[in-house]
Amino acid sequence: LTHAEPILHPQSDTTVQTVTSLNQVSSQQQSFTVSSTTRSTNKEDNHHILSVNDRPPSFSNITNSQHSICCAECPSQSTNILNSTSNTTLSHLHFQNRIDVDCETESNHDTALTLSCAGGHEELVTLLLQRGANIEHRDKKGFTPLILAATAGHANIVARLLENGANIEAQSERTKDTALSLACSGGRQEVVEVLLKKGANREHRNVSDYTALSLAASGGYVNIIRLLLNYGAEINSRTGSKLGITPLMLASMNGHVAAVKLLLDMGSDINAQIETNRNTALTLACFQGRAEVVSLLVDRKANIEHRAKTGLTPLMESASGGYVDVGRVLLERGADVNAPPVPTSKDTALTIAADKGHHKFVELLLLYGATIDVRNKKGATPLWLACNNGHLEVVQLLVTRFANPDSSDSRKVSCLMAAFRKGHCKVVKYLVRQVRQFPSDADCRRLISTITDK
């Protein structure tokens, strides 16, 4: 049998599945697709589909012969097909009205709107807003749809949410971040532009006391930094709770050369200091080994001999980390290789590098004329410190540059004994061929007994 028109079979053994799709329903019209699947007869499948609108369907196109065939196949339902269809339609409409557009997932308290915003599904967001979805719903982390869209970089959705009244200054519950601060932190330039045009607070501080500009500078997002400054963000704002760190410092310590250059061009204070430890952009860049940033800062007249609260100069900071490229930049620009020692420890750049075992940095300092037998507060020379910590390469370098292998610290412990008591066998084997003064048998027995006791 071939049907010219679709026929509804409400037969008792026919499975009727209703699929309701929100994005197929406008504000004036609700449409549903009813799919019926009948049993296979003689290996042939009869698929019957009926499109049902919110008005009962008309069966005027079904011929009497077709209707009689339908009723013959469905004797239990042949009395009133039209009433059955109308009741089905009404039940579908009732089901549609019962859908909770703001139902949440158990794990993260997500709604359809939060998931659509995070995923960048603009049409779904529009539809859900039309259906009255809660625009300020918060997930388990306290993120609103606007914050989620901004974090993910979906600028069009951000604009749509703002047009529908989303709170532009809504904050995440734990970190107190706004859509703007998270967009700046993630480098979402288009989102930042949308938010700034809508008047987002440029100076809002999150729970860590960082502003939008600080977050952008920390990430090195040059275009966002420029946007914020053009909208009036404070270039020398002190952030980071009690630290008082500036955007320039954040960009410098993270090695963002272009961001540092932009901030300097826009008037950032190059020698500004952190209130608690007196670090500058230069000392922070040296501490992190950012050679290109160091070169730029020194060229822009940063104080090359500035001392932080620790008493370390930029050269000493780089010596501590063994950053040879940074040290070379500083020495080429005139840093004092024999600058006065740290007030508390009396350490110099050379004693610091030798103590840490930075062979290449020690070599660089010696090349620029560092005093080889300088002593720190405990009377230890660079060679003694290298022996004490087992840095064989540094020991060999210093000895070949005429460091005194028989030097002792203020407690009269020689370089050889310092290595011996720490168990640095390779250093001991090397030194016994270099020294002229050997410890007494009594000293050796005393040290051996001490090692045995341990």
C-alpha cells in the first residue's frame, strides 16, 4: 500500500516518541515532531510522520478510502482519530510549558544558559534569554553567565548579555574577579573592548588586590594594556595587597619586553619600589633572569646599583640565579663587579655565585675583574664556599685563577677540611694535589669520629 498523504497510526503497539526542540519554537508558534514507528510487515517498514502545530491538525486531505484503511488496521481506535490527535497535541503543549529553563546540573550547578555562554553558542543564548533564563545564575564556583562568556572570550555573547541587563560588575564569589578582570587575565582583547565601552570599572581589585591593568601586564597583553590606558586606567597603581607592586614590575619580572616598552613609553615610573622590600622592576627582572627586559630597563636609565631590602644589587640578584646573560648585560652597561658587599652577610657577587656553584657566572665575574679572595662575614672566600658545597668545576676554575687553596674561614677550617667533612670526595682528591698545608692527624681523627657519630 502506497499512501499519498501521511497517516497517523495511534495503534496500541505503535511507539510514539515526542521530541521537543526549544530552538524550533518561536514566541508565537510551538511546533512538535511526532515520530511513529510501526512494526515491519513482509520485511517492509511503514514510517508515518505527522507534523502537529499548536492547532489540531486537519485531516481534510486524507481520502475516505485511506481513512477506512487506517481504521481497519486500528480497530480499537477507529471511533475517533481526530479526538486522539487533539489530546496528544494538548499534552505536548502542557509538557512544553512544564520545562524548567533554569534546571541545574548536580555537580557544578550549571544551567543551559551558563553552559551555552561558556561554550560560545550565541543562538542558544539568545533563545534562552527569550525564554526567561536567569541571567544572573551562578554555578558552583560563583561564576555568572557573563563571567563565563568573558573568560572564554566570546565577545558577541558578552554584548548580548549586557544588552539584556547582565550585571557588568558581578564578581566571582571566591576570587572577587569581574568579567573585565578575568578577560584581562586571559588576554581576551575583544571582550575587554566590549566591557570598557559599556563602562566596566577599570580599577576594580580582586581578592589578591590586582587591577585589570596589573593582570594584563602580568600576562604581557600589549593591546589590552593599551586599551586600558586609553580608557584612563592608572599606570602606576600599586597592587598585590601589601606588596605595592606596579604593572611595570609585573611585566618586567615575567619577561614581557613589548609590554615593558609600552608601559615605559606611556609614563610608568621606572625606579618605583615595592613598599615592603624595596625591589624595583630591574631587580625583579634580574632575579627572574629576564635578560631582554634588563637590557631595556638599563637603556632607559634604571638604577643599575639599586639595592633592595636584602642589600643585593641587580648584579648580585643575577649571580644568585646564575643568569649569565643578565650578568653580562649589567657588566657591559657599567655595573660594579666589586660593589660593596651586602651589609648583613658581607657577600659579593662572586661569593654568591661560587657558593651556588654557578661556574659560568663565576667565570664571567673573574673576566670583569672580580676580587678573587674576597671574604664574607664568616671569613669564607669564594674558593672555600665552593669547596664546602662540593662544586668541583668552580673549585678548579678558581684555583687556576690563583685563588689560595690553603685559605681558611674565621673558625680556621681550611678549604680541604671543609670539603672533607662534607664528604665531597672529588673535591678532596683534587685539593690534596693543590694545597701545601694538610690537617693534623688529630684534626682528621676528630672529623672522622664526628662523621661516624652522625
